[in-house]
Amino acid sequence: MKAAVITTTGTPDIIQWTSVPNPVAGSGQVLVRTEAVAVNPIDTYIRAGIVKAALPNPYIIGCDVAGVVEAVGSGTERFTVGDRVWGSNQGLFGRQGTFGEFCAIDEQWLYPIPDGVSSESAAAGALVGITAHLGLFLHGGLKSGEVVFVNGGTGGVGSAVVQFAKAAGATVITTAGSPEKAADCLQLGAAHVIEYWTQDIDQRFAEITAATGPIHLWFETLRTPTLDRCISLMAPRGRMIFMAGRDARPEFPVGPFYVKDLRAFGFAMFNASPAEQRVAAIELNTMLTDGCYKPLIGARLPLAEAAKAHQLQEDNTLNFAGTVTGKIVLKP
């Protein structure tokens, strides 16, 4: 089969689209014929060597996949040949990734694609959807009627947070980098949007929270948050969720934090157990079916152009290019 592989870490141009042996479904595994994959920031960090990991050589890049079951290994129970499935968590902890024509995946990391949902949507919503759900509900304990803030309402995780929080009955505040992206945020369910390039952020927060009341759940997607601002806007016993910024070392205002009885949670989705991730995936499937979750897709490329996709993701994640709204999806 053809796959996007690396043999060393480095810049996006080290990714090769080349022939590798077809994977075989081992015990407890499912062989998936790939129909769509999506790029995540973690994919670029692993490829670049920013996140140190023991990788197979050659290493097939990628975490997310959607496709059709071609074969099942011994001991599998949940899927049969012909089932449409989606999943994430590949390319981690020594596992081969998903940017190939076929993938052999442990069935514990796979979920059925609901009828009427495209493979593109299933792949685009995989890692980011599970991340948003875990942060809001497993860690954040979101309740109906609360006020939620998330940075970057048209990003992969941010757009999922906006939609999930809105569906749960929360009032959502978010940020966007242009009037067009602000309009997208409102369409997704945000009640208030701050345009951070052209508006005074602190003034807008003051105006918005005067109407909504303080923020109960702050879902931080930025690598370098401004914690003084965040904590000043929080309700007593509010919760702060951190899921980005491996190298970030911001000043932490301990006094304002503890006198409000605040809580802070850090998490990475790949630390969640298969059972925890499956709970999130089942909810995602319900919302995909109901139309409450519509993963944003900002770019579509052939899988053979994985290097171009990684460069595009890196430009937007690290260099704030602002050229992609939502996810980058590739197809064989």
C-alpha cells in the first residue's frame, strides 16, 4: 500500500508518500480501508520531534481515521467486514498512524460511523471532538445554565467546545480573528464573540460578562494563556481547563486563584482510558446524527500531499497564519 511515512523527525518536507507492506489485523484488531484522515497539532509535534516519542521506522504519521472494515483479527467482537468506522489515538505510544491506504487498529479505539454521516466529518471530528467532550464533561463537569469561555471558536477543538457547550444548555463566549470567523462562531452556537485583532479584549469581556455574569468554565486552547485576565473573570468555584502548551510557563496568580475557590484541570486526551474515550465517542455519534455537531473542515487535500497538509497545520498552529478554519482533511 501507499502511506505517508517518516524515517527521522524534522520539517514537513521529510514526509514521504511511498510503498510500505500492507498491515495485517492481529488479535483484537480491525483492518480498516482508509476513506479519510485529519491532521492535528500533535501530529506535527511528533513529526518535528517536539514531542519525543519512540517511533517505528518507517513511521506512518497521523492519529485520526474513518473508513471501512476490510478484515477482523481473532478475538474481535464489535465489528464485522463492511462496517463503517472512525477512530483516533493512532500514531501514539509506538502505534503506527493512519495516513495510509489501510490501517490495522485495536478495536477498542474504533467506533461506528452513524448512517448519514460522511467519512470526512467522522475523521475531522475524531481527536478534537473527543478532546472537547472529555474537557467539558469528564473533567469540567459542565452543567446547563453555566457560562463557558473557549479561545478560538473556529479551531478544531474550539469549534467542538462551542457546539457541545451550546447543546448542553450553556452560554458560550469565544474569540475569533476576523468578522467572517466571528459569524461562523455565532452560527455554531456562540452567544458572544470577541474579535481579538480589532477589539479591546478586556473591554469586550467586561461588556459581555456584565450581561452573562462571570464565567463558570474556562476552556483554554492557547499555549500561553493570560491567567490574570482569566482568573479575574471567573465565578467562585469556577473551573479552568488546560489542554495545550507543553512548554508554557506563565505566571500563576495564586492569590486571586485560591480566594475564589477555583479549580484547574490539565489533561491530554490520549491519557483517557478506552472506556472514557468510548463514552465521549458515543455522545459524539449522537450529536453527529442529530446535527448538533458539525465538524468544521477548512481544507481538503489528497493523502499523497500529507507534507503540504503538515506545513499548512504548522503555519496555523505555530505561526497564526489564520488561513484555515477548522480541520485539514485528506483522502486517498
